[in-house]
Amino acid sequence: MEKITVALVGQPNVGKSSLINAISDAKLKVGNFSGVTVDKTEVVFNYCDEVQCRDYEIHIIDLPGAYSLNDYTLEERVTKNFITKKKYDLIVNVIDATNLERNLILTSELLETGKKMVIALNMMDEAEKEGIKIDAKQLSEILGVPVIKTSAAQHSGIKELQEAIISVYKKPQTESKIVYSDVIEEEKLRIVNFFREKRYTCKVPCEKIAIKLLQEDKETYRYLHDEPIWLELQPIVREALSHIYIHYGTKDIEEIFEDERIAFARGAAREVMRVEKRKEKNLTDRIDDILIDKYFGIPIFLFLMWGLFQLTFTFGAIPMDYIDQFFTALAESAKDIFGDGELGSVVADGMISGVGAVVMFLPNIIILFLGIALLETTGYMSRVSFLLDGFFHKFGLHGKSFIPLVTGFGCSVPAYMAARTLKNEKDRLLTLFIIGFMSCGARLPIYVLFTAAFFAEDVAGNILFLIYITGAIIGLFAAKLLNILVFKGEDEPFVMEMPKYRWPSLRLLWHTVYSQSLMYLKKAGTFILAASVLVWFASNYPKDPELTAAYQKQIENVQDAAQKQRLENELQAKLLEESYLGRIGKATEPFFAPLGMDWKLSVALEAGLAAKEVVVSTLGVLYSLGETDETSEGLKEQIRKNIPLPVAVSFIVFVMIYLPCFAASAVFTKEAGGVKYLVYLFLFTTTTAWLLSFIAYKTAGVFLS
């Protein structure tokens, strides 16, 4: 007869003793745990597996009731010691169905042990009297372990519980599905990837070791300290903890993970439990009744996003003119210092003009990042994920896809990384493919430039919001199309941490906005600077001395200043067309011609494959040539003069959809699992961008011409 040892664990007053008494023919052994005066109850009973004709002797050790695996009380210390150090085959976690959320906090700690586990959802009779409905199947899928509804008082579910114990015992070890917040999951994955890259053999799942390291578990540190891998692992763990400390505003790692478990329990309970008779609501519940109301929740979210983009344009526009004037004066000073020759041109028209065109939009970027950070740190974004889960499922998306999608409004790189929290392969890939439809902060300068050029300031904020929301809607329909044609499979149940509402941490806001803005400026001062110089070179070479000499002769013979200016502009335009940049643009112009775009706009889009900010700097270099009079209103005036509104609409639609920058594409390739996915993404986004731009161009031509 095979022996199975079961640890029976639960919080106080969950009905463990009643459940033991409900097991027929149970033999009770009562004593004390070694070294302490705490009752030790052991139940022994035989179970016959009629399918495999095998008998089992099941020993259930009833551990003292504990709210958590801490050392605060003697009972908790005994339970923790048994769970972490003694030998047994599996855990049966007894949960009070009338207090699901509170009980799931201990469950999350038990899941972290990685032991085999069965959950007994006890007191279901009382839960039903209180109007509580729990979807045990969905809870099982969320937690990754069997969940059995039981009632010790009515002797229901006992046989099913016994069968589940045998079934789990016979199965190989399975990984539980506890989900932490994005920052914890990201750092856990970084440590796990390091183990894999070093080909380190983990005696237990590497994910468990990673979490124990982040929890500063002494035994895990002691075990790894003597391993050769520790020298390289230590700085990775130190950096991971620093990131977590900044995000949570505290260095108390126990408090951090306690908050994580509470948030996980709250999210899981909300997903599987419905209450027909409400108890008195707390402040969080009352706020949630408004913000995640099924009728008003989404309009409230859209209103908040509309307000954010209004602020982004309205307040962001205030310092833009001053920054523009500063870089214009700086360019003129550079030409005074270096002269009007090649050196002066590359510094003024290449470096300063290109970088200035990007830096000018820094205020808009700061406001956008600040707004998104505020919504995240208050706990509101998690609610929106929960709210949109049902809506997202209509398009084949997972409710948790919302976080990487919203992150995509800031930058696609962390958005792609945030998709790691989606455990289901289909959900993760589908989310990765449509993140690019959420316009990142690098696209914001392009939108602001064109809206400012064609629309009055009082409506420009609305147009900006319309651009962003249109991109998101297109992304949803693209997801639906991909879900039908490509990414097929079953949906995974949704669980998202539901943290308490809290005032935003000024330190966390500063860290988020500062780091993102600094990254933006670094790109402007390095990569975009180099790209601007490259674009300048490609637009100025090769030279055509004969054409230049012919025009200079005409200019010298003309007395009228306006005529001279016209000839100079004409010369610059012809030289630009014959340059390397002009040749590239002319070669690809047939592809973009049906969209109404000339070769200049096609070159700008192609340059944007490197970084979307380069689109603005490229336009700045191209359209500033020949424009030297003091009455110029800058780049937006040139955009307005040279690009018809239907073409501008077509251009914006293409920018909204096509492939993200090189850096984001590299991260996408890594997260998706291969270069082939990047090829698919390029073909999908380019085709979609071209078709929708064509439709937008023709439609705008009818209504806006």
C-alpha cells in the first residue's frame, strides 16, 4: 500500500477540523509538534483507486492555522517550519469561501513554495447563503492547481477532494501560476534568463530561485554564495532590487511582497467571485463602483486620456516657440562662427537643425510621460485592465494586454518587455504584434508638428487625441483579424493585481519622467545627431558644379531681390533632387505616389525606420533649404506651404501604423522568438499602413480639398 503524506494548511477558522471529521473512517492521531506545545493532529485513512486497482494510505497532517508563513506567532512558526523543511507529498490548502480574497493571500505564499497543491474551497454552503458565487474552474486555471468546492457541514465535495489528492500526487511537478506586478516579473525573468545563458542547472525551478533571491531568502543566498556563478549573479540581483526599491518607494522587501500577494489575491478574487448581496463598501469599493462601472468606466477612461492629450498639446506648446527660437539663433551663430561654407552648413543645417527639431518637442514628451505615470502609480491602470477584459476578448486580446499597450504610448521598447507577463503564447504574440499601433512618444513630435501646421491651437489637442485613439482602434481591429487568421487557440483566464488606491509617489514620478526624458535627450544628442548629419550629407552630395555655375550666372544678372531668392530656391531644389537623398526618394517614390507623397516625404518615412524622431529632423533638413528670410515661421510654415492637407492626413496614417524604430524592432524580435516574426511584422504593418493611408488620402481628398 502506497503512503501519501498531505500537509493541511489554512488560515484560522476556515473549517479544517470540520473537514477532517467529514472524512469517513478517519483515524485520528493527536499529539504535539516536536519541541512546542502546539497540537499536532494527523488523520490516516485508506483510499482505493478503482481505475488503477491500487490502494493508498493517506496521512493528513493538520497544521496550525496561520494567516501567513511568518514568525509572528508560534502557530505560524510551526506551520512555516513544516512547509519549508519537512518532507511531504503535497499541500491541501483549505479556503473559507466567504472570505476568498483574504484567504488567497496565504494561498499565494504556498504557491511560491512550488509544492504540489490542491485547494479545498470550503464553506460553500455559507457562501451561497450570502449570495457569493465562485467560479472554481476559472480559479483553478488562474492558480494552476485543482480547486474543489467542499462543505464540511453538508459532507459535500469530500470524495472529489480525495480523488484530487490522488490525481495531483500521481502527476509530475507542475508550476503554479502566481502572477506578480510587471516590475517583479521583469526582474525575475532577467535572473532566469541569466541562469539559462550560463547553462546553470537549477535543482528546483529557476523561477523559484529567482523569486527567493528577490525576497532576500537567506537559505537561497547561502546556497548560491559558494557557487562560481555567484560573482556574476550578485550585481544582477543588486540592480534588480534597486529597481524594485525605486518603484515601490521602500526598501522593506517583506512589505513589498506582502503588497504583491494582497494585490494578486484581490485581482484573482475579483475575477472569479460575484456577490449578489453586497456588504458595506469601503472607500476603494466606492471609488471602483464609479471608475470601473460597466456603463461609465470606459467613457471616464476616454475622458481622462482626452484630457491628457489636451494638456500635452496646450501646455507643451508654450515653451516650444522659445526652444525653436533658441536653436534658430544658435544655428545663425554657428554660421557666423564657421561661415557659410560646408562646415557652417553641416553644423547649422545638419546638427543644430536636426537636433533642435527633436528637442523642441521635449515638453510634450514630459507631459505625456507624467500623465501615464500618474495613472499607473495611483492604481487606476490596473482597474482599466480589469474593466476592458471583456471588451478586449471581443478582439481576441487578453485583459492584461492593456498594460503593455498603454506602455506603448510612452515607448515601444518597455511595452514589448511588459508583454512577458502574458503567460499564454497566443496572447503574448498577438499583443506584441499590435503594440506598434499604439503611437509611442517618438511619434508625438510628428503629430504635434502637423497638427500645429494645419489646425488652430484650440482644436489641435482634440486632433491629437483623435490620432492616438484612431491608432488604438485600428490596432484592435488588426488584433481581431490576426486572431481569426493567424493566432488561434483558447483564451487564458484573466487575473491582474488590484492594488489599493494611493497617492502617487513624487520620487517614483520623478524617476519615471526623468529617466524617459533623459533617454529621449540622449537619442537626440547621439543617434539622432548622427542621423541628422547623415541626412545632411546625403542631401548635399554629390555636388553639381556646372548646374551651380549656370544658376549663379543667372542670379548675378538679376537685380530684383525676389527674383534672386526664387532662383536660389530653385537651385537648391534641383541640387536636392540630384543628391543621394533625392535619388533614394525618387527610387521609392512610385511606392508612395498613390498615397499623394512626394520623394521628400518618402525619404522622411524611410529615415523613420531608424527612429521616429528622425522623421522630424529629416523634414527639418529638407524643408529648411533655401529658406533664409527673416519672416520664416519655421518648419511648420514650410509643411503648410508644401504639403496639401489630404497628403498630410495620408502621411500621419502611415506614421501611425508602420514598423517601429530599430531599437524597438530588435526587442520585438527577441521577445517574439525569432527574426521571422520581425519579417511578418514588417509585411503586416507596411501593408496595413499603405492600404489605410491610400483610403485616408482618397477620403480626405473628397472632403478636405
